[in-house]
Amino acid sequence: MTVVALAVVAFLVTLTLTPLAIVVATRTGIVDRPGELKEQVKPVPYLGGVAVLAGVLVAALSDRPSLAVPLVAATALGVADDWLDLPPLVRVVGEVVVGVFVVVTCPVHLSGWVAAVALVTITLLLINGVNLMDGLDMLAGGCVAVAGVGFAILLVATGRQVGVALAAALIGFLFFNRPPARIYLGDGGAYLLGTTLAVLLALAWGPVFSTTVGVAAFALVALPAAEVTFAVVRRIRGRQSLTTGDRGHPYDRLVQRGWPRLSASAAYVAAQSILTVGAVLAFRQTSLALAITVDVVAGVVLVATAGLLGSLSPDQEVTP
């Protein structure tokens, strides 16, 4: 299947299945209900991630079926959390298992337990980072779609196909997730997107790619990695549980400063686009030094921005 055909199929699959996911989620009660830290005034269906999974699997199953294992496992874990509100320990154990699946299905340059632990840790970081980013309509889906395009440019073969399918599937989903959202990704979708990014990052560090590609790829996952890092710093400083929800995220701070919610989401997508351009430029120039510079500058700018917005300081509005 050509890349163009793959993109069309992934887009149409998700576009077609998302309305069905809305119906199923509504009838089964798998919805996000209004409450503390919730902006919506009526329940909004989850299960958007299931429709996105179907689109992404078009690529995985057509080229490397083993990749379906971590993607399906991540989505199933997230849907179970949406439905049953799993205890934190169960979620973490499940995320570790998903990370192990990523290790098994995605060989990287380095071997041994150190590389395995690093990849499992990255998987957990990205799963939770995307989950934390999924606080405004269109935000997480838009950012990960742009990252998918970046990976499609950096990678070849399986990596390119998965990146294209991820971006196309999310574009189909965003027709229903744009403000006001008719459906959310839910934890199922957030876990899927985080795991897919981990798979793509692992593929970027595969034996067939140069170190420049792997280093440049870090810029593509900088936003979710930063999001979870800021949350950990904020909650430790506030002596809060790491599982505590709050409104201290950078996008929350923007909204608190009077930004329309759509503008805050667009700011994140713009930031992801800039990071993607930087990664692609480093790749095109085959410059490891430029790739490292892009990563370092991205880290400094993201930390400085979070500090200026107050996202490194404890938030007063929290929920267990």
C-alpha cells in the first residue's frame, strides 16, 4: 500500500468509526461527566481512542503485525481506566507491561537491560505526558498528529507508515474533537498516542538509522515529556500526590490569563510544529550537532515558558 493510500484509508476508517464510538460510549456510560476540574456542562463520550486505534492499525497490521500488541494493550488499559477508574498501582503496572511490549517489538541500537529499562521508562513518560496534555479540545490530538508527520519524514518503511497512519487517523478524529468536542480521546486514546510515540521513537533508534535521526526524534516528543515533568515538579513542590489532578498545566495558565481555549490548544500545536521543523531540519542537514542543539534549545524554552506561566509552582485548585 502506498503512503497516500495508507493515509486515505486510516483517515476514512477513523472518520467512519468515531460516530460509532460516540454511540457506544454513550450507551455504555463510558463518558466524562461534569465535576471538579471539568469544564463541560454535560457528559462527553470517551472511546475516541478506539476509533484512532483502528486507523493506526491499518499501518501496523499491513507491515509489522507485532506492533499491534503494544498499541492494542495500551488502548485496552486506558479504556479499562475510563470505565472502571483503575487504582494508580494497577495503571502503572499495566503501563510497564505495555512498555515491555514496546521493547520486545522494537529493537534499538543498544541492547541489554539498560536499554530495555530506558525504553520502558520513556513509554511510561509519554503515556502519562499525552494524558496530561489531553485537557483541552483538539490539543493532544493536534500535537500528536503533527509529531506523526515529523516521524513520517524522519523514518522509512514501518516507521513512515505508522507516522502517516497516526497523523491521518487523528485528522479524522479531530473532525469530532474540535471545539466543542463531541467525543474525547479518553485514557484509551491518550495511552494509545503515548505508546505510538514511544514505538516511533524506538524505531528512530533502530539499527537502520543514524544517531542523528534518533537524537532529532527526541524533539518530536518534547511536549508530552515536558508536560509530565512539569506536573511532577509542581506536585512535589506542593507536597501533593503525583496522582493528584490540578489546573497548573501551561495550557490551563494560558486560559486563566484570558486566552480562549481554542487559542491555547493552537499555541501547543504551533509549538509542536516548530519542534517538528527543527527536527526535520537537523535530519535534512544530517547534522548531529544541530539535532542536539534543537533538543537543548527546546528543553530550555519549554522550561522557561513553564516557569513564566507559573506551571512549575504548586496549584491551589487540585483534586484527588
